[in-house]
Amino acid sequence: MSKKPITMDDVARLANVSKPTVSRALGGHPNVKPKTREKILAVAREHGYAVNRNAKKLREKYTNTIAVILDFSSHRRHRITDPFIFELLAGVSEALSIRKQDLLLSPPTLSDANSHRELVSGRVVDGFIFLGQGANDAMFNELVKKDVPIVVWGGNTQATKYCTVGSDNFLGGFLAGERFVQHSKKNILFVGNTEHIELRLRREGLEKALSTADYPYTLSELQGEDFSFSAHYEAMAQLLKNSPAPDAIFAYSDTAAMAIINALNEHGLEPIKDYMLVGYNDIAQASHFSPRLTTIRQDTFLAGALLVEKFMAVLNDNSPMSSTIPTDLIVRNT
Amino acid sequence: MSKKPITMDDVARLANVSKPTVSRALGGHPNVKPKTREKILAVAREHGYAVNRNAKKLREKYTNTIAVILDFSSHRRHRITDPFIFELLAGVSEALSIRKQDLLLSPPTLSDANSHRELVSGRVVDGFIFLGQGANDAMFNELVKKDVPIVVWGGNTQATKYCTVGSDNFLGGFLAGERFVQHSKKNILFVGNTEHIELRLRREGLEKALSTADYPYTLSELQGEDFSFSAHYEAMAQLLKNSPAPDAIFAYSDTAAMAIINALNEHGLEPIKDYMLVGYNDIAQASHFSPRLTTIRQDTFLAGALLVEKFMAVLNDNSPMSSTIPTDLIVRNT
DNA sequence: TAAAACAATGAAATCGATTGCAAAAATCAC
DNA sequence: GTGATTTTTGCAATCGATTTCATTGTTTTA
């Protein structure tokens, strides 16, 4: 650490060639005599030479680094509770490493478009992958207007100006609703904040399916104060005190579903027998909770791959279409 | 994105000063006339100027970027299942952002010391924070020998040559054992791989506490094939088939604990009545599982802060002592 | 008011790579 | 063996900042 690392000039001297030749040899340029290349590689390896990436990035157009932003803002002052976002992160990380791109995990920069743009004009990163759309629609549109390359995990509508990758939210909602109708559920509860595009779409899908029912039903809505377990637990407990218990629940995440089940549980209600519940995401914990959660699955590795693929397309100025990943209902014990 | 961003030279010209003056004004150097500084800042802001960080890093000694390595290697080909590691990541992320350090989330580089060192000599990062010690003790020692700044989340012994931050594993084990003895548990099961330093220490603590019992007891050990839910579920189910059920269990993580409880559950055993269980980490889910888990708490935000603090000390060549964070038993319904 | 002291600014070198262009070396054709 | 091609190689410019040192401008002091 203390002593200065060896430079390309040093390698050139040691291999009796010039700096540009070393650069070409290491960069895999075709016009280098095989024998020369070998000698250079040998010297480089022997002395543990590594290209100074800052010098390289200064000269080149791309930084090959992509900032990934978790939607911490929804979790401020709370412990991060939803493992789904991290499964997604793992998927993106994997996909980026395959493409030899570095992943800068960005702090929650207070949804400020300018500070994001500075990372790009400061050549820190080539652009952003946002894992979570939250209520930042306006900021995303602003970033696009400023020519900042972004891709967002979330839902999209006609009004969406940026590229998104997400589950087929409408279908997800529809599948849940279909299940409820099949079992003649009448008192349906939608858990989630429909200001989020994704959740609005899910609710629309849910409504579409419910509308096929040939019997009367009610549909109500519940939101937690924030995204924490306890907020949902309490909101549900409160609801059970004041209103008749729903016989079908569609929760926007498995994590929320768990909190809600706890509340139902303490209220003496049993899954299937008293209520039916569909969660969302199929996180690893979903099939190991008791009861095992019925939920909508999203393949996070595929999601990661797709997010990265779209991002690269954005970077190369082909405006890629937004797209969705397969979205399936996984029936378990709720 | 397409058009070239404005440079410091441009700002200098626009503000009618020279480049060095701009550099000093932006860098907060004292020897700049307030009026000049203001004008420069105004021009910079107006044109959305951002310092090219690669040029800056090329010139300066530090990159102000730290690589954080998740112990993906234990999860290869499996979905990431333990939220604890991510709570830890959130803690580190928070601490780094406070110090204005960038976080490079590194891909699982196959426990190869050289590839890690290249990131440092290539001036990509200043060093590493490893979240998870796994069986990489040898590699960590090698990195230290190569003067690569590292800090590791994990346990340490006399033989440990690198700086660690972790829970007080011996104490954690001791607290669990103490509880078991208080309730006169006789057939104790330790779940975890004692090749990991942390888990070895926990087991030692457990043994120490058990040795105070004034009655005979047995202590056995169980490991899953890997870190997944199902591996632990199956290992436990298998054990229950072949041996008498333990009346006390100490699991190395809450996640493993949940899988094990599921197996016990399906075997008709009930917590407290039939067995006592202590998990580890107190992840957000622990208090919302049913039954609510008794576990050993670790404060991940504090952990993050400490990891970063130690890292900075390592970077500045003061060899900081390894240290532990407060470690408490949280009693719930197991 | 001139000399000394200090504050503010600028010229030029530097960090360590990549790349366009020109020169040198190697290969080919006859 | 000579001239025409084609490969390889090297020179020098460039990317965009920071920093040392010298210089100019401004105060202070006697």
C-alpha cells in the first residue's frame, strides 16, 4: 500500500518495448506480435502489474461502473426489512459482473436529480439502475430529460418516459383476483399504497378479475404507515378491531403478508379456513413461513439480467422497450 | 450524455480566472478571495459543473472508494437467503456515506488474493471490507501480508492477523448455554459449522456455560449442506428420524433457526414445551416469525460504523485492535 | 512613502493511461 | 535483390484535474 505501484512505463522498460505496445498487448489489440505480447504479459504478471483504472477511465469514454440505488428512502429510520430488494440486488450484481461492470452501491441521495446527474458528469458512473420506483416518478422523468442513462425496476404506463423492468403487475393482480373469485371470496382487502405505479397496476388487475364474479363483493384498501413489519401488523390489528375480517387479502409483498398474518393469527383467524391470502415476490422466506405463503413469484436473477441488458441498451442510445418478467401464482397454504 | 461535459478549464475561462484558482475555490482552499470564490461557485453551479473524479483520483493518493465483499461464496448456486448479511450491508453503506466514501459492491471473486490486490494497485478501491469470514482465513492473512487494507466481519483468535469486527461470539454462546442450564436442558444441539472461527467461538462459549451444570447432559452438532433453508430443514428432519429430539438448540443464525423450527413443528414438537431454541442475529424477521424467536442480538448499524472506522484506521497505518459489539440475549417465545 | 510581509493568483509539471499518425521492420511478389 | 505491401512499433498529444513554485497585488509597518 505504502510504496508506489508499478506503472505501464515501468513494464515497458522492463520488457524493452514502448508504452503504447504494452497498452496494446494488455488490451488485446490484434496488432502485436505474439512473441512481444507474451514477453509483456510475463513481465506484467511477474511484477503484479495492474492497469491504473483512473487513468484509463480518464482517457476513455466509459467508466464501466453503474450505480445501483436501493429505495432506502422508504425505509428511512427503519431497519431494512424486505429481503426481496436484496434478492434483486444479488441478481443485478451477478449480471453486472458477467459483463465486467463495476457496481457502485449508492447511498440514498434524497431523490435529487442533480446529485444523480453529477455522478455521471463527474464520470463516476455511466448511469443508474434504480431498484424500486417508489414515488420518484417525477425525478426519473427529469433524469431522462437530462440525458442520464437510467433503468428502473417497477411498473410502467403510457405516461412513463423511462425504461422499466418489472413483473407483470396487472397480471399478478389478476391472478390473485382470479383465485379469490374461484373460491367465491366476497370481502377483499388490497394491502398497499396505490400511489406507487406498480401497486396501482396490481390493483387494476385485481379489480379486473373480481369484476368477473357473478356475486356481490366489496374491495377495500389498507396501507401501513411505512414499509415495516410493525406498521402493517398494527394497521391490520386496527382494522380487525373496527371492521369485519376480510376473507381474502392481496398484499403487495410477502413481508407485509407475514405481518398481516401475524395480526390475523392473534385475532384467532386461520388461513384457508377463515381467509385466503396472496402475497407478492416469493422471497426465500415465503415457503418457510408458517403458514407457507401463497404468492406471486418473480425471478430475481432473470430480473437482474434484464435490468442490466436494458441499461446497456440505454447507454448505447437504442431506446429499449420496457419489459416484464414472467409472473406466476404459486399456491401454498394461504 | 452524448455531449461532452464542461471542464474545469471552461469554468476558469467563464469566471475569468485560472484553472488552479477554480480548483482551490471548489476544494475549499483558504487562500482564495471570498469574492473570487463566489463568482467561481456561481459559474460552476450555473453550468452544472462537476469535477471529473477520475482525473482527481489519478492525481490524488486515495480513491475514496471501498469495496465491500459479501460472502456470496457460501451461497453459490443458491438464492441469497440470510437477511442478516444485508442488514449489515445497509449498516456499512450508511457509515460509508457519512464519510463520503463510495461503496463498490464486489462480485464474489472466488477467494483469490491476487484479484483483490489488483483492485487496490489498479486504484479502483482503497481496500476491502469483508462481510463474512467463511473459510477465507488464509486469504485474509495473505492480503494483509500484501499490504492490502482490509477489515473483516467475523471472529478473531490469537492467530488472526487481520482486524476484525464482530459480535462477542463466545459471550453469545455463553448466554445461550446459560439459559439452557437455567432450564435444566439435557440434550443440547449446536447447529453450525465449527470450521468457521465465529461458530467455533460460540460453541466454546456454549460449552463453558454448560459445564456449570450440576447434572449430566449431552452436546451434539448439526450442519446443513449449505446455508439454505432447505438444507437445514432436511438435516433436522433427518436427525429427528434417527435420534431422540434435542430439548435445547443453539442455531448459528435466525434463518437456520426458522428452518429447524419448521422441521420440529412438522414432527409435532412445540417450542418451550418440548424444546428451547436460541438463534443468532435478531434479524427483522425474528420477532415476526411464529413462534417469535429467542435470539442473540447484534446491532448492525453500530457494526457498520465500527467496520468503517476500523477500516479508516487501517488505511492510515494505525493498526487498530479488533473489537466486538454488544451482544445480548433477547428472550421471546422459543 | 518606501520597505517588508502576506494574501491571492497563475504557469507549468504531473498523475498514468490510450490513440492517431508516422516510422521501422517484416513479409511478399517478381 | 529490389520495390511494394503489410505488420509492428514508437513518438507525442491528450484526457482533466492537483500542486509546487514563482509572481503579482494588497496591506501593514516604520
